[in-house]
Amino acid sequence: EDLSIQDHAIRGTNEDAITSKLSAVNAGYIQDEYVKYFHKRPVKRSPLINRGSYVRNKGLDTLIIKFLEIEDGRKQIISLGAGFDTRYFNLKSSLRKFYKYFEIDFPEITAKKVAIIRKNKTLSEIIGDDARIGDTEIYGSDYCLISGDLRDFIEDLIPRLESNGFDRSLSTLFLSECVMIYMDPTNSNKIVEWIGTNLNMAMFIVYEQILPNDAFGSVMLQNLKYRNIELRGIHAYPDLESQKDRYLSRGWTHAEAIDMNEIYDLYIDPKEHVRISRLEMLDELEEWRLLASHYCIAWAYKVSNESQIVLYDS
Ligand code: SAM
């Protein structure tokens, strides 16, 4: 196994993520005026994929906003493997309050993100003109882009997060959107466990693939294999139950995991169902349900005060 070839292929998945997001923006599913700056080519993905991107984004946003609205002091967000994610820009321009937003990815990816932000006036203005911008990192007053390898989370990244303002005593949200699934579970679990044992107020939100063993799941794995990409985490956490246990057995007190069908049915306003069904024809409803059952959002949290649980659960 050549790790560098696989790392290269994994970094390539950032391109897919931003391409799909832009397609869903251009087709009217998602409102995000910043995605276009990170991907110039016009792209069009199938209605199935667009709907998937929409539900993923909506589900994650709902939980992130809930985290930000709970009143337990200043908030930090740490996005693991952030790629070209634009969430910071959206949250800030919608006047959401947070203390610091950190993003981590490989230097090959953050260098590109820095270059795009540096020459884009809209993006740099949101970060603020007091930000220091290096070749692969950005240090702003509420935004910090850090380059590194998540496999060195504890030894390398934690000290650098802390020297840039990360405060263990504050309520912190960790996001992993299609990231830990590519890592060896031994490495990703070190992250889950470190947070579970070192922070008192934390939330973890993960979006990733499940159900590798049925017909759909095996095709999904095979297609990735052709591209040298392995979903290393999927066999350790193949379903909703094991996704939850992953946190509960590592210091977290509460965990939930639901698939994207449930997110669509329970977390998305029926008015939105009507709106998106009018955007494009989607004949393959069964195929949509099947696809959606192979992705989940899992979230876990730790609170310093039991009464806060109500806030997370409501
Ligand atoms: N989270 C973003 C999103 O959903 O739009 C990007 C997702 S992309 C599928 C996966 C990202 O994780 C890539 O940008 C990749 O470089 C990053 N990544 C994977 N393994 C990593 C590691 N060990 N260290 C740092 N970044 C990593």
C-alpha cells in the first residue's frame, strides 16, 4: 500500500465535494453565494445527487445552528478536513455569533484555499483586514485556517490550535463532513477520544457513508476503489448503532445517529419538500430512498450541566 497515492486520492475528494455543492447551488437547492468562488467551471449533477447535497447541507446546518443558539458562553467551531467548505463565510455573513472558527486540512488543500481567499475581495473582507495570511494558513480574529494531518491531531494540531486561540474551556463543535470515513479508525478515534476526555462542553457532528455490505454499498466501495480511495472507517462503523457507540464508549455522554431519509422526513420543513420537488424532475424516488439510506448524520455531545441536554435534544 502506497500511502502517498491514497492521500492524494483522498485530497481529490475535496474537488467532488465542491463540484456537487456548486451544482446544487446553481440548480436552486442551496443558497450559498461563496461556493462559486471556489469552483469556476459550471457544473451540473443529477437531480438525485443535487437532492443529496441539499439534505446533507440542510441537516448539518440545522444542527450547527442549534449548537450556536444554546446559551453556554462563547462558541468555537473546528472543522476537520474542511476542504473548500464555505460555512464560515455563510455563518458570519448571516450574523451568527461565534468566537472562533478553525479549519484544518492537508497543506496541499489549504494552500489552494489561501490563494483563492487572498485574491478574492469579498472573502478577504469577511475575514477582516487584520488577518495574517501565510502560504498555507490564515490567522484572523475569528477565522483560522490550519494546515496539517489529522493523523497527528494530538501531537501536532492541538498545540497549534491552542497557540491560535483554541480554548479547551469553551463550548466547542467539531465537524467532520465526509472526512473521518477515509481515515483508519485507530487514528480518527484518537480524535474522538481526546475530545471526549479533555473537553467538558463539546459537540461532534459527522456526516458519512454507512451500510457497506448490501448491493448498493458494495458498488459504492468498488467505485471508490477504482480511484484508489478506501472508506477505511465504514467497516468499523457500518450502521447507526455503531456510529452512536463510537462516541458513547469514548467519554461522550449523549449520541444520536440518523440516516438521510430521516433527516429529509423529520428535519426538513414540508414547505421545503414542495419547493425542491419543483426545481427538477426526480422520477427515481426509490433510488433516492436507497441512496439516502446509505448516508447518515451522527452527533454526540458532552455538557457541563445536565439541564443543557434539553436544549440539544429539543
Ligand atoms: N468537509 C469538506 C466538505 O464536506 O465539503 C471536504 C470533504 S472532502 C470529501 C475530504 C477532505 O478531508 C479533503 O479535503 C481531504 O484533504 C481531507 N482529509 C482527509 N484526510 C485528512 C487528514 N488525514 N488530514 C487532513 N485532512 C484530511
